Amino acid sequence: MDSALLLALCLLPPLWAQGPDPSGAAPAAPVLRPWRPEGPRRVKGAWVIPPISVSENHKRIPHLLVQIKSDKQQPGGVIYSIKGPGVDEEPLGIFSIDKLSGKVFLNTVLDREQNERFRLKAYALDLGGKTLEDPTDLEIIVVDQNDNRPLFRQEVFTGHVMEGAEPGTLVMTAEATDADDPNTDNAVLQFSILEPATGAFHINETTGEIRTAQAGLDREAVAVYNLTLQVADMSGDGLTTTAAAVIHVDDINDNPPEFTEDEFSLEVAEGARGAEVGRVLVHDKDLPGSPNWLARFTILEGDPEGVFAIRTDPRTNDGVLSTAKALDHEVRDRFELTVSVQNQQVLDPTAPQSARALATVHVHVRDVNEAPVFPENPRLVSVAEGAPPGTEVTVYRASDPDIRQPQALSYSLAYDPAAWLRVEPGSGRVLTTRELPRLSAFLQGGLYTALVLASDDGEPPLTATGTLSIEIWEVNDHAPVLTPLAGGVCSQPGRGRPLLLSATDEDLSPHAEPFNFSLGHGDPQLARNWTLSRVNKTHAALRLLAEVAEGLYVLPVLVRDSGIPPQERKQALNVSVCLCGDGGACWDGTTAASAVGAGLSFEALMIVLGTIILLLLLVLLAAVGERCRRRALRKLLLAGSQDDLRDNILNYDEQGGGEEDQDAYDLNQLRHPELFPPPSPRGKQPLRRDAPYSYGSPPYPRRLPAGPSDIEDFINEGLDAADSDPSVPPYDTALIYDYEGSGSVAGTLSSIVSSLEDGDQDYDYLNEWGPRFRRLADLYGQ
């Protein structure tokens, strides 16, 4: 065809096969004639050019690869260009072309592991940019070199194999890779074991499989094998790399446990349950901590009652012997046990068979001081209510388990919340210290609980605690009481309501109701006129059988409870009989009057009334006598003075609780305390009308002064009492003798004209009364 592009490809020989040009000029590229038979073959109207090969890592750069020529020469020449990866596509700048000569150059070092081939398009254009030939494909292949070492996929390979495994057992596979062309010898790998040269394992040179090479792997001899592996490319003649292989030999139960000794001697104290007696030691060559190593112990002989138990310590594999029951030195002090041991896992069939290991264990039971024991714990006893102090409740004794050497026991109370009991230390007798009440906050569920201690005198001393529960049982110690004791009925039988009576009893059932009501015996007239019938367990009704006259009747009523023995009480019932209308109501106030004098006859009422009047007269006479005695005493004290200054002071400074405060303090008690009766022996304080009842009074009784010199102290004490009680009006003792001087609201006593002729009196003694009377001393003294 006319527009066929004639490409002349000048294929250069390899760099290492091309000799230097003596002239120094670049080698000439041969021109390929496509239309000649030896040229490229034609496929479907297009020229097929064979690929161009170039070696990776080529160092002589730039390197001429090929020259492109077109047979269609144009005036001015042909312009050549190439496009594709490595030229104008990533990676850029690898190839270039001389646009006039058509020479294609390699501009950088190639790496086959990054790009193994390039596909370019070659173009031929005239000077005007018009295409002279159709684009032609140009393929460049990068030839591989052995520039990559083989690499193991892991630096350390780990595998496991059971001990005693047969030869040829697969342990692991060592894998390696090579980045070179897998279709060349550069990537053909070969595996080998460098060390150790024991011959225990073999590796497949091609696949890297590691297998056992011989029988007899023994974990107890060698537990871990450390191998050094090597892989080389080019079938073992190229580059090499090493890695480590760690092979663990897994344990099998091929070694039975064995006792370290044939006999063991142990000792344990008596009375201890669950206590460790001692340990029997074994040795096992298998892997410690594994099921093949753990031992299982069995007591074969010497313990038919199951007194001992043996277990395995998983940390040390020792047999731990302990007591399953409490031992008693007095019953048996020595044991001889036969103990066997074997693994928890079944012994491997390949292991040598041997008899089960046995050992003899001698156990000595050591005698110790044992704590006392209460045979009955807790103990329930009963005590009758109202039992006098010192009543024996029970004898609560303990026993000492040390039969051969019994200890002396002493008893005490460890818990007695209400202090109702005491215990004799030597005998264990429990006695009451007071009458035990039937109702108390210390009773729980009707029982009083106390704790008794029994202590021995051993080394060390031991104690036992016994629980004593006391039931306070009810006794019939109270008679029933009749209520009410007064009432009224109609004088005509059948009219009105009967008198309803009831009874109460402080005892509980069965010592209380039902009650038996009856009228007093021995009076036929009483039985003819009255009848008493029971309504229920606690009530009875009183009725008239015959018409009787109106008035007050005293009926003896006997009430009896149901206790054993029964208690009864005879009481007087005051019944007022009145005339009743049709509705059953009394016509007069006889019933109200009878209620006021319930239980008393007319003669008795007169006697009581006369007694009360006589007592009132005696009290009145005593009050009058006391008043007369005080007047006489006052006249005696003021007989030697024309004017009693103290009396004037007393009346002048009478201040206190207002209208309620009408009595001043009597100074006669200060001057002559022996003439006045002492305060109440019980210390009862006097009633004060000038203070609220909700506040306390000053401390009383106070010590009266023995002489005039003590009056100041007595008054100061009264002032302190008044100052300490700010909630009530001022006391008389604090206000009557208040200090009157400069600034006093009362002013001075000079305004009081007590006497016109007072020059003959001596007032110097006022200085002895303290600072509160110094003003008077200054006014009337020398």
C-alpha cells in the first residue's frame, strides 16, 4: 500500500556483547527494509515488529535501543515521535526519541520488579505535522537479573511435635519468596538446615516441609529444638537468607509419679477438724503443671472410719494429709496409713508399665488441753413468777473432754442483760437475784436468755459458752377485782335494767377467766331478795327477786377465778334501790347520792366527816398559836429601841412580784435562828407566789447564820441566787436589802423621818453588815 510505513529497526546487541568502536563513533543502526522478505511479517495490513529486550540495572545511560525510519522521504525530512508509559505517561522520562533521526534512547536504570515491559506508539510526521504513516506499536521488554535475595515469610518459625512421634511426622513448613522472575532460575529456591546437625529433623529442599527424621524424641531429654534454616535461589547456587525454627516437644504421660521416701512420720494435735497433718512428697518427670504431672493420692489402709483426707497441692504436686474428723488422743493416739499415688491422666501405652507407688504414713495424735463442753446447749428451764430472790434456777455444769487429766472448771455469767441471775463459780448453780417479772422488755418470745461461761485451768485456759433460756411461767397469785362497786336498780322486780358487774384479773389464762360470781353465804334474806347470774366469762347481772324498800344496800359479792388453786376476793357492792317509772328510770337522786358514798354506811360517813372537822380545827389552832408567838418575839426584839430601823427598812423596800408579793422577810430569823423551826428534813422548797410555777426556785434549804457576823454572807448568798435566775420576778432576799447609794432609784433613806431624837443611838454596828449598809452607817454613825 502507498501509505505503508516502512520502519527500519536497528536492533542493538546487548551492552556486554558489544565491543567498543575504535573510532569512538556511535555504532550505526542497521535499517530494516520491511518490504523485503527478511523484513517483518505482515498481519492484516499492518507491520508486526518483534519486542525489543533490554536488561534491568543497565548502567550505561543513555542507551540506544532502536532507530525508526520511514521510506516516505519528504522535502525537509521526517519528524519522529513516541508516546506511552515511560515517555509522556507515568513513569515519565524513561525513554526519549531523536525526532530527526528516529533513534530511541533509554535514559534511566530499569527495575524489572517495578516494570517488566513498556508498550509505546511510534509516529512519522511531515514538517507540517501531517501523519505520513499509521502509528506503529513498539514493545520494550525488561530482562530479569538475579538482584533479589529470597526472603523467609517469618524470622522465627514455631512448631510442636509430640514426644515419641514416628519418623516422617510433619512438624511445620518453612515458606520463602523471591522477587525475581519466577520463570527464571533467579527465583528457583532450595531449603536446607544449617544447624544443629543432630539428624532429629529433615527439611524438604523444594517445599520447606520439616519432618521428624528419627524415632525416640524424649521431652525429658530435650524439650526444645532450635534450628537454623537457609534458603537459596538459582537452585541453591545463588543468593541466600537464614531464619530460625523453634520446635517444642510436647509432653505425654510416659513417667509415673514416685514417692521421695518409703515412710513418712507426721504429728497432729487432737480435737482439730480440717487441720493439715502434713505432706507426702512425690517426683514426676513429666511437664510440671500439666495433667500428665498432677498426682492423685489414695489412702488404701489404716483409716476405715474415714478420719483422714488427702488432696493434691496443684502448685507443688505434694499430697496434703488433713483430718476429716476431730481426733481424740484419749481414744487413739497413733495411726499407720498406706497411701498410693498415680497420675490424674492415664499413663501412655508407650510408657513402661510399673506397679503403683506406695508409701507408709505414721500419724501421732498429740494430747492438748480441750475446751469444756456443755452437754445440753442450749438449756431451757422454767421459774415461777414471783419466786423470791435466791431461788435456784438450775445447775448448769459442763464436762472436760480430757478424761485422763480432767481440769477444774469455774463458772461465770457472760451475758445477763437485766442482772436477774448469779452463778456459783464452783458448782454452776444459777440463782435469782430478784423476783423475776412476768412482763419485761428483756423477755424475747417469753424467754429470758443468759450466757454462762465454763473455764478450765489448763495451759492455755479454755472456755465454753452455754446458753440458758428461762421461761417465767404464770402462777395464780392475784385475786379478781369486781367493778363497779356501786350501782342502782329499781325497787320493783322486772323493772329497769339489771346491774351489770364485771371482774378483772392481773393473771393470765388459765388463771383468770372464766370468773365465778356469787353473793355472800349465810344470809337467807339476801338470797330471797337478790340473785346474781353470770352473763359471760367476765360479767354477771344483779337482779331483784322481790320488792324491797328504797335505800342503799351493801351486798357482799364473792368473785373467784379459774386458777389452780383458785383465788377469790370478797367485796362490798353498794346498791341503790330507787322507785322507777314505767321507763325504768329512778324518780329521785338516790343513785347519785349512793355513788358519792359508795361503799360506806351512814354511820361511817358521819365518823369520817367528824374526823375531817376535828383536823381542820387543830390546824387552825396551830396557826393562831404560831402567829401569837411571832408577835411576842417581835416585841421582845424591839423593846430597847425607840424606833426599829430594820422594820422601817423592811417596810420601805418591800418590792417583788406585784400584788402577789405581800410578805416581807422576817429579820428575826437572822438574829435568833434558834427560835425558828428548821426547814423540812426532806428539803422541800417553799411555794413562791411571786415566781411562775414553770421555773425552779432557788436552792433550799440554806444554812442560817449563826451570829450577826454571818449575816453578810447569808445576804450575799441570797443575792447570788437571785442573779442566777433571770426568768422570775426578784426574790425578797434580793430586793429587800438591795444596796441604796449613789445612783439608786430609791434615793436615800434620809427622806424617811423615822425619829426626831436619834442622837443617842449607836449605828456603828451597821458597818459590820457589809457594803449594802454602809450608806446607813454614814448617815447615822459618828
